Amino acid sequence: MKPVSTKSATTLALLWFVLWALPCAPGHAQSNIPAPPELAPRGYLLIDANSGKTMVEKNADERQEPASLTKIMTAYVVFREIAGGKIHLTDQVMISENAWRTGGSKMFVKVGSQVSVEDLLKGMIIQSGNDAAVALAEHVAGSVGAFANLMNDHAQRLGMTASHFTNPNGLPDPDLYTTARDMSRVTMALIREFPDYYAWYKTQEFTYNNITQQNRNPLLKRDPTADGVKTGHTQAAGYCLVGSAKRDDMRLVSVVMGAISPKARADASLALLNYGFRFYESQLLYPADQPLESLRVWYGDTQKLPVGPAMGVFATIPRGLYNKLSAYLEKTSDLVAPIAKGTQVGDIVLKLGDDELLRMPLVALQDVAEGNLLRKGIDSVLKQF
């Protein structure tokens, strides 16, 4: 594949600005940032939610028991069902004996009562109610087993290939497992797709049935920029915590699994977040759907196709290396109509010094239909030359 070379005046101006802001420098980028903290939990991960860049990891792909971190996936599935119009926040859910009898942490719903989907979500998210998670699963899918199938379907779609779910609350099961990296994937999807619902994760307390319970996430009290996400604990899983914080326009997600105590998981999470914010920066280089280039199309009703990223392109780099960034486009092949909007036609490549930093799909930003017979005939002649 060859870099794109033909540029419109608009794109030339855009790329001039990018290259002015991000001048290319020869050689490898040098960073003087300190080594990441070495922490005691069995596995952990720190990732930039915008770019997906991993800054710190230990055993991030090792199978772990998720405990109540499972409820992040449960919430994601329920949010998808709401977004699809299949259920509604105002739906009244009849609480089954199965939900009422669920052990562990509780929202304290009453068997035979009706509770809204919104209250059940808050009871699960803020109070970590296992009973609320089961009630939601039964409302969405009819049974816990059917809901687990939905969880696994979404996990595969999100690329969580090392996870398997058997229940919506995380109570111990030998076939329930995940990894730190997979938990970061569903967390970032939830934050990205459902920002309004995600705001519930920073709620400090929730009262239901005249019982007020505090949010179990210790980061909310220890870091004013933290706004999520979820704690978990079983004897086998240890103490787990998915945390997220946003400072300026940079959002980080930390995953800590297998800590020895509540304090250890909170301390590790804060150490990861503070390290990331202190020594890294994240920059939006290209907004979603912004034309970066106009490429030649053959046999179409137009000769020029605007192309750009389908999602915002972010660069996460050590602080002080911003001037070592460069960017270019790679076209996959000659473009032949018809072409549908969103079709990948190449890659956007970011480099830090001589090292490739990121490769993102370059997509068509509009449809191109087939041209008429005259247009095709002219292009057939031109293409030979």
C-alpha cells in the first residue's frame, strides 16, 4: 500500500495545520517518564478511554473471577435493550422469589412487589444489589440463563474473547470468568455509548424501601475527578475495582483484580490513575467524520470521494513528546464504484518518531453510485494511462 498523494486544497490546508502542530522529527521518540508503579494485585490495567492506549498492565489477559464487576456487563446489556426500545426505564418489574432469595449484597426488593427498571438499575449500580441484577435479567430475557446468553453475545461483539458469563451478578460460578482487559472493553463501551446513564455511577447514595445505602466505590470520596465505576469481591476473586476519572478532556479507566483488601484495591487504582494523568497526555487529532482527503473514484457518478475517520482519532503519548508526532494516510487500492458510506478504503497512520503509534480505519464519508455508460467509458480509457 502506498500513502495517499493527491490532496484537495482544503485537505492541504488541514494537513498543513496538522503538520504545523505535530511536526515530524527523525529518530525514535525519547521519553524520560518514570517506570509505572509495581502493584501487588494479581492483575491490573490502565488505559486511555479515548484512544484505547494501554499505559500500564500486569497479567491483563490472565483469567480472573469478576465478582460484582459482572454487573458492568449486566448494566450494558440492559442499556442496550432500553436504547433499542425493547424495555423502558418506567417498566414495572414483578420481583420473583428467585430474585428475592439471591444472596450477597442486596437492594432489598420484596418478593411480589413491582419495581421500576430505573430503580433496579440504580439499586444494582449504586447499591450493588444482586437481587436487582437478577430481577433485571428476568425482565429482559425471561430467565437468568437466557440473559447470560445475551451477555456473552455482547461480550463477543465487543471483543471480550476471554470472558464468559453465567449470571448477572457475579456470584461464584466455575464457568464465570473474565480478564482485566476485557473488563476495560465493556467499561469503555458503556461510557461511550451511554453517557447519560453512566452519570449514575458517581451517585453517592441511593434509598429504596426506606433503606439508604452508600456507593461502594471508594474512589468517589478520594478523587474528585473520579466518576465510576464498580467494586467487586468474593473470597476467590479477591477485592476488585474498575475505576474511571476524567481530568480536562482526558479519561482513564483502571482495572484492579485480586487485591488483598478494600484499601489495597483503592490504593492501587489511585496509583494507576495518578500515574497516567501525571505522565501522559491525550490529544484529539481528527474528529469523527472530518474529511482528511478526497480520493479518485473510478466508474462512479463522481470522481472524488471524501474520506476520513469514522471515530475520533486520539493520540496518547508521554508528556513532552507532542512535537514528535506525524500522520499520513494509506490507501488500500484503487477505488471502484459503487462505494457505500462507511466502507474502509485505507488507514490513518500515526507515528511517534520512527515508531508506529496507532492505525485507524480510513472510511468513505459518502455514498458513490455507479456512473452512466459515458462516465464508465471515459474512465476505462483514463485508467489505462
